[in-house]
Amino acid sequence: MKLMKPDYSNSILNVSHTILAHYGHKTDLDLIPELKEVLNKNYKHVFLFILDGMGTNIVKKDLKRQDFLRKYVVKKITSIYPPTTVAATHAILTAKSPYESGYLGWTQYFPDEDIYDIIFLNKDYYDSSKKIDINLKDKYLKHKTIFDYIEQANQKVKTYGVFPSFVKDGFETFDDELERALEISHMKEDTFTYVYWINPDDKEHKFGPMSKEVKEEIKSLSNKIQIMSQKLGESSLLIIMADHGQIEVKPIEFTNDSYLYEMFEKKPSLEPRTPAFFVKAEKRLEFENIFRKTYGKRYKLYASADFIESGLIGSGIKHPMLDKFVGDFVGVAISDRYLKFKKEAIYKGHHAGLTKGEMEVPLIIFEK
């Protein structure tokens, strides 16, 4: 499979910084020239749409050249690493790489609380009955957002977030989100709006990114945004991209590897395609040798310090919890396999690995 590393001069993170720079916030990251040029036209209403999991692979496969989400592709950019929703959407929203933000994956281990926290749900991944008295995300991973930065840099601009119903005051359907975006586009004040939707990612997990169900979904999303685009208020700009892509995957029954599991100090965390391993001190050399011998064709194994310094997760001011989150070793998926941390964890599509399908996303720009 073709591998692709994140390009931190041409990534979803650089899109955020290009937007921030446009509104007057100081940034030291590279800007996206094509987006900067469009933003310099000073549109009154700027929208950043994130369609979860919409990699360039499905845009090219499932859409015709005249379809909206393919017609207005300006260029290909990369996600960050790991290319997964928790890490990538927070990179966009905080304008920080995972190295700085500390957002790395669906499940992150918090040692002081002994919780394998599902970041979006504040629940323990392995024990749903375990009571969590505080919001671990708010305690350890709280940052300013692009909304804060924009309104601080330019008080004339009002910012909005449009989210699904899992967020307070969120929307049940994508149609509802589009209606809200249309309302904002007709406001008198200058606005910046972030719009996030869960698909095609959710359907890719269930049916696989190459499935007819995903093809139907991406065509539906494209048609709905096209219809909405014609109703936008004057001087509106749509910036559309994904947080990451997906590929078809097959499971490795990792929970059956009892010999390796006996070496663990704590259970694996982060992502099935970017697992963090917490290994007993006296077993680390043996674990490293056996994992590479058994799974080396599927995963590249890093000692955690090497992973942090590899540049994969970016650079900047290191998050104080980063060493604790990554444990002793990190695996980076370089094939189409994923490790099952629980027997019921079954997916037909997934992300968070280093393949092109997961890493490459389109940057789409429509000017009204």
C-alpha cells in the first residue's frame, strides 16, 4: 500500500492557520497560497465545512467531475498524524498539532485517574460502568479555539459552531445543519462558521469506504451542499475538507495474543491503527522483538520517545501529558490491518494509519 506522511506545510492544520491569519491572528505556520488568495477577497461570510472521513479516494471514485464536491476541488492536502477524528478535528479547532494539543486518539489513558477515556464521551473504553467524576478532556486538554482567536483578533467578526446532536444544542440531521448555515449567510454581521458532520466516516466504518452505501452518502452530501450553495447570502465563501480519509480494513485478533498481553502493564489505548502500548519494564525488550517479528509487516513499531520526536505528530510546545499518553511503544499501521482491543470491535473501514487513503483529503473552495 502507498504510504504518506503528514505534510505540515500543506495540511488541514495549515488551513486553520490560513483562516486565522486572514482575520489578523498571528501565526508562524505555512499558509495555503490558494486559500489565502481567495480569503483576500474579504468575503462577508466564511464557512469551514468538515465532512468526516471524506478522503480524496472516495471523492475521485464516487463522484463525477461535475459533482459539486469534486468540481470545486482546488488541491489535495494531508491530514495530521494520527489521521483520526479526535486528533484531526482538534488540530483544526485548536490550530495546534497533536504534539501541542495532546489530542491523539479515540481512547487515551489517564494514569492519575486510571481511566481509558473515550475522549468524546468521557467514558472508560474497557469498563463502561466505571464512574468518572470529572471531565478529563476539560481538565487536561483544554485549549483556546479558532473561535476565540478570531473574535479576539477581529471584533467585527461573529463566530459560530454548527455540530451534530452529540454536542449541546447540536443538530439531528445534515439538512438541519445546512439550514442553520443558510441563516448565518444572510446575517448582517461578518461571520465565520465551522460546520462539522459525522459522515461519510460513520458509514465507512460500518460498510467500508468502497461500498455502495458510502457512494450513495457522498453523492447525497454533494447534492445537498450544491443546492445550499445556490441559496447562500451574497459574499459567502465555502471551504470544505475532511479531517482524514479511510481505507478498507481487516482485523487482527490481537486480544488472542495472550503471550504479549501478559507483558502489558496497562491495556492498549489510542487507536486500533495507532496503538499505544504500556509494557512492564522487564518485558520491554522481549515485547519489542516479538511484536516486530509477529506484526512487523503490518505495523512500524516506535519506542515512544522516537515516535514523539519523529515529526509525525507535529512540533511546537510539547503537551505536558504527551509522554504519559503514548506509553512505552507506539505502533503505526502501514497495511490494511487493525488490532482488535475488544472482541466486539468490528469495522469494515478505518483510519489513523499511514496510508495515502487515510492521509490525503481534498481542499474544496466555492465562492458565492
